[in-house]
Amino acid sequence: MWRGRMPKAHVSTQHGSPAGEPHPLDNPGRSSLTGPHAHFAERRGNVARYPVDVSPFLALPDEPDDDDWNDVAALAGPGAMVSLGGLKAAPPDGWRVVMRGTGVQLVDDGVAAASDEEAVPLGAEDVPEMLALVRRTKPGPFLPRTVEMGTYLGIRRDGELVAMAGERLHPPGWTEISVVCTDERFRGQGLATRLVLAVAAGIRERGETPFMHAAADNVNAIRLYESLGFRLRRSVTFLAARVPDRVPAA
């Protein structure tokens, strides 16, 4: 587990929020689905989610009530698994938590973003190779339409996709860098670093700020991202829960 000292609460001067207002990164999934990614949003009441072939994330209000949880259940369906990033409240009785993990959120604090001539854009035609690379490297969720969430870049060797990184959550003024992965045969060559910097450069060109999430026990990744100019902003909880088999009537 990462045991460094967490920084004081940070609000970016570039994309901060007025005093007393929630920061977009405090609930980034909801900020995305009510902001730049609203065109993806499937909604019920105050709850929104991505299509199930785009992303597993589902967003609740900061302080969900029983009606919100009922809307999650109705939206997802009986017995479904839902992924809830950054949720502070525990699911109500009848919900079974199947995974709870601790992570960290990192924000750009002087990243030396730079384009890379070898980093090529990836699109729908590359999805089979991208899915295969994700299966081999397990960087986190990547589904058949995840590529639609933003720009994805890859590096090839002899025509084979061996490393990639791209954009996921998109709160107003911010873009998350995610799915950073390199085939085991090509690790130690700095490919992940080059791709992170290249994706960050594209985000910066739009006038936005890069941020990332990492598992708290992935100390090597955290050290790498800090060395590139990312700074720890806060800890987060990743949670997956199963919807009760009996969903309340609409």
C-alpha cells in the first residue's frame, strides 16, 4: 500500500471551483456524465451511467438517498454488478459489496507533456488488438466502445500493438489519462512514459488539465507518475457492489 503523506486538499487554480462549490474531481464520474460526456449518459432520476459497452462506471450524487439507490437498482437491473468510484457512503442493506479498494488521484503539477512521433492514434478498427493487449496486461476496465471516450495512442513494434494509453473520464476542464499498459516483452523501454506524456500533450492543447487514478498499492506506477510531474491530490475508494435480486418497483 502507498504510505506517503497525503497532500492537503488541493484545488487547481486553473480549473478550480468557487469557494464552497464541489470540485469537479471530487466526483469525476458524475462531473463527466453531467458535463462533456453527457451524450453517453443513461439516466434515471439523479443517477447516470455509461453504456455497459463503454465503461462500467455509474455515478450517484455526493450524498445518495434511498431513492437514488432504488434508481441505481432499476437502471442496472436485479443482480447486476455496479462500479462506483469515489463513493463515500456505503450501499444500503441488501446490497453486497464484492470489491473495495483504495486508490489515489493524481493531478498535473508541471508534467513535461510532449508529443511523440511513434505514438499513433487508435480507433474502432484497432479495438480487437487493444482488447487483447488489455487482457494480457490488466491495466483496468477497457470495453469494446471505451475508445469513444477520448483520444487513444499506441506504439507498435513490427506492426504489433505493444503499448497504449488514452483518455477516460472527462470532468469540465479536466481529462483522465487511463489504460496505460505495455506488453511484458517490451517493458523497461519507457514506452508507458512516452505515451502518458503524449496523451497529456493532447489534453493540454485543448486547454484542459490531465489527471490520473492509480491503485494505492501500485507504488511503482505512483512513483513513475510523480516523477513525470503529477501530484497526489487525494485518496479515493473504488467499490463494486451487486444489486439485490429484488428491485423496487418503479
